Amino acid sequence: MNIRKMIQHYILGESLKEIEIKRILNKICQKSKLTSKEHNFLDLYNETQLSNNRDYMLLSKSVVSTKIKEMIVLGKKVICNLTDRDGKLGLEIIDVENDYEKDSSVIIMKGSIKHNLHEKFLYNLIYNLKKDHYSLEEHDEYFEKIEAS
């Protein structure tokens, strides 16, 4: 990223998406040939402009349970792609039980299958454009360092 793009991105508040679309439009005005990557970008840009669907990354247990409840109320389909000892679950989430007093969150999937969300994980809700649903995935497990004296 050159200096001009950095200034636009950080100071003027333009997103990288806006910077890229301006670059492609300038290329079209100059009647230059677009690459397949640029054609793909324009196709995806048209699809994502019409919808408010987006990805949610690095969410804690309580935030992801709240987001899933919001999506279910809005009629969005959320698939659980978390893993247990048998592999990926891959089932649709029907409800989330969030008990703040016991500090537990349980997702309920089709077939009354339950799975606990853990505080030690960060979660992602990824939107799939082709299948028109969200996918709940584990981002990473995190640990707090404890200093030994």
C-alpha cells in the first residue's frame, strides 16, 4: 500500500473496498482490460451492496449467543460448524440458552442436540453468499498468561 492509499485509508476514513473500486473504475475509464480478479471483485461488490449481511469475527461467548438470537429472530439460518469429539456438527441452530447467573451458554440445534459454548474460545459468524446462511465457527482458543513469581 503506497502513501496515498494509507492516507486515504487512515486519515480520510475510506475503506479498502472503496479504494479498490475507485482503482477499478479508473481502469475502466482508461479503457484498460480488467483481470479475472477485478471482474470477480465487481461481481461480489454488486452482491454485497444489496444486502446487509456481514461476517462477525472474534466474538466472545456472550456476544456470539446474543448475535445468534438476533439472527434467528430476523429469520436468518445459522449452521453450527463447531467440532466435538465426533467431528463437525453441521446442524442448524434453533435457539440459544444464555444463563448469566451460571455463566453458561448452550446452543440448541435440530434434533434437540445441545452444545456448550466455552469462555476460552473466540467465535466467528461467517456469512456464506452462495448458501445464504451464517456459519458458527471457532476462531481460536486463547489463554491468559499467569506469571510465576
